[in-house]
Amino acid sequence: MYRVFCESYQNFINSFEEKNYRLEVAKPLELIVDIEKYKEEEKKQSEAFKKLCDLICFMKENVERFPKLKAFLWTLSSRNMQGKKYNVSEEEELQEQAKLVNSFLKLAYWY
């Protein structure tokens, strides 16, 4: 599942030629793909790290809406990626990010 997410994320990113809203929404997801970068951002307590933590909490709270997230959250936990509410993300942004993660897991960007 993690490999599917990582490859789908790259395919998604590569499908755009210029910056746009969807790329901005997806930005914190790059920390899931790059564990070393995740660790660096965690040490810095960066905004991207806090946004990812908010997203992980949001996904846990909404696993009924997005059932594919349940196993994926376990995968994140096994990589020591834990959620914590920092409240730096808007509700709309969290919803879009969760939909994007769900679409990755449903193979929407799997080539």
C-alpha cells in the first residue's frame, strides 16, 4: 500500500506542468514519500510537518468516509508518522488532501 501511495504521488506530481492549487494541497504529502525529509521537518516543527500531522488526525477521524485509509494509517504508524492536532490546516484543505490520498490508494494515478 505504501508503494502504491508513493508511486501514485509521483505520477500525480508529474502530471502537472505548472504550479496550481492541487499541487499546493498535495505539498505536505511529500513528507510521507520521503521519510528522511519527514524526520528533518519534524525536528524543525515546520508548517509542512504540522499540516501532515493535522491530516493524519483528520484521516483517523474520517476513516468511515474513506475506508481505504484504515490500512494506510497503520502503514504510516509503522513508519512512526503520527497525527497530532496543530490546527494549522483549513477544513477544506484537509478534505481535499484526504480525497487525494484516497484516490491514490484507489489507484487513480497508478500507471
